[in-house]
Amino acid sequence: MYSKLSPVLKGIGYGQILGTFFCASYYAVITAITLVYFFNSFTSSFPWATCQDRWQDYLYSRNITCVDQLSNGTDTKNGTITSSEMYFRRDVLEETDDISDGIGLPNWRLALLLLFTWTITFLVSVKGVKSSGKASYFLAIFPYVIMIILFIRSVTLDGAVDGMLYFIKADFSKLLKAEVWYAAVTQCFFSLGVSFGQIITFSSYNKFDHDINRDAFIITTLDTFTSLLSGFTIFGILGNLAHELNVPPSEVISKGGGTGLAFVSYPDAISKFTFVPWAFSITFFFMLFVLGIGTLVAAHATVITSIKDALINIPDWIIASVTAFALFSLGLLYTTSGGQYVLDLVDHFGGTFVVFICAILETLTITFLYGINNLCMDVEFMTKREVGIYWRITWGLAMPIFLIAILFISSEP
């Protein structure tokens, strides 16, 4: 698509596909980890609920004490760590303290689950976009059913309101930090599929006069609604955990971003439930797996379509199988003891940073090489609607300046 606008823009498309490829490689591992918790949710007692004897040598050598219940937050500097975090780091990831001696060999359990994850993704995407489109009815609707059930349950818990209020509590001082804006923008890119190639890939199958205004409104609205619904649900349950332990909600939020929240804080909260905790654990982690498969199918379809456009004579199933195997093979790096270190590097330099740079180049080149007026005329010709001054200023001026400013300010030491 970019090469048709201008030959010099072809590299942007390749960059977006590369970013999508790397993100899919590690996102599949995160999706596979949800299966570890899903299968262990069927056990009589959660393995992350209590400290295990097999951790004693590790804890003793580092002068750390494992605690079943979080009293003052996980803080290894003060010598305490929760059983849920120990389970995640020692049993699931088998994480090493450093990679000075190498990253180690793949964890065979995670490797098998990763293979299963890519097999499901391959089977959904191998027959093309039409097949994955039908699967999306389940992949998109089912998580909402689960989230609504979990939300209804969370609002009935003691302390849930405190957790929800903590979720929406604003700290305006954070707005002065460029890294916050950088994280917010890249998260929006990932959530909406902007600059990853998915939007261009799937929109290429639409009719020429497709109502993109309606789609843009629906997608952004549903994305915001989903973020709020999942946020209120998770923080409501974490608020209940804080209430049970008589600590502020901030003390039960594990560090480490989304993975810490999904695999440390939330399991810790579920393990304290007195009413069928296994049911909530099963539904929650199955929902995460379904969401992960949906994301991987979209990313895989983007990679397949880009290769298919360049190599027309190769059958779709060959492209799908080769790319799935390549992504699985790359994903084995993240299943090693030092895999999380590799994942963090790939996430920053191979994923979010590449996509962010591509977004800047896309806005600059389309605005100044192709021309903002040409872009607006194309949109008007397709939609039969006039593009207002707001969108012209946003696309042609505000967005490039905003993205460049965030990049440079966040890069300062």
C-alpha cells in the first residue's frame, strides 16, 4: 500500500510487519502462560496460594522470606515475597537472576503450551481472512460474556469500590513525565492495531466505499469500553484482597505491568476467595487465552497477507505454516530461564520502538510527500463526506509534532 503512495514509503510497511512479527513472537508465550494457570485451576488447591518447600533453598540463599498473604506488598529489598510471585517466577518461568551464563534451555512445559498455542492460531488463520473472520465471532464475543460475569461478581465483594476508585484516581503529576505518554501511546497502538498493519490488512478486504467513519467510531468506543470494563473488574477484585488484608489497594498491585497484574496480583486475589475460587480462576484464564488467540490470529494474518502480496504464487497454507513455525521457533527463546530478559529487549526495540518510529514516519511521509490534501481528497472520494479542518490539522500538524515530541523527550537520560 505504501509503495503505491510513494516508492520511498515501502520501508514503512516492512517496518510495521517486522514489528508485528516480533510482538507476535513473544505475545504467544504470554498466551501460553495463561494455560499454565488455567490447567492448575482444576487442582484441589492452587499451587500459587501457599509457599512451597521446594523454594526454600532459593529463598535461603537470597535471604528472602516467602509469605502466603500479602501484608505490606511484595518487596524483595525488605526480604519478603508472596507465594504467587514465587510461583510465577520459579515454577512457571523458572527465571534466573541474570544471564551472565547464558539464557539456558527452553522450558519443555512452556514449549509444549507454546506449540499448542501456535497450532490453534495456525488452524484458525490457515484458511484466510474469511475463516478468521468467522472465528472472531467467538474470539471477540466470548471474552465480553466472561468479563461481564466477573464484573458482576466483583462489584458484590467487600472493598471492591475502593479498588475501583483507585483504578480511576488521577495523578496529574504523571502527565509531566514523557515516559507516561510514550507508554500510553504505544499501548493505544497495540490495543487498536495502529501502525502494526492489522488495520490496513483487514481493511483491504472491504468494499471501496466502506463506511470507515462508522468503523472508526465503533472500534475506538468498544476499545475504551473494554479497557474500562476489564479495569473495573480486576481492580474490584484486587480491592477485595486489600480489604481482606486491611491494606490500601496500592499495596496489592504487583509491579511488572500487565504480566505482574495478570499472573501475580490477580491469582493472589482469587486464591483468597471463599466462594468457588476455582470457577473464577478457570473462567478468567480461559478468557485471557481466548483474547490472546484473537490477537495472534490478527497478527498472523497480517504477516501472511504481506508475504502473499510479495509472493503471489505460493499457496496460503505454506505461508501460514512456515510463518507459524518461525514464530514458534523464535518464541522458544522466551521460554528459557533468561527468556524474560530477552522478551523485555524484543518488546522495546523490536516491537514498541519500531512501531512508534513507523508511526512517526507514516505521518510525516504521508503529510509531506504524498500530501495532506491528496489524502483528504481520497477520503472524501471514498466516503462521499467532506474532511473538516479539525482532521486536517490533526493528521497534518498535531499528530506528527506530538509523536516526535514524545519520542525525543522520552529518550532523554
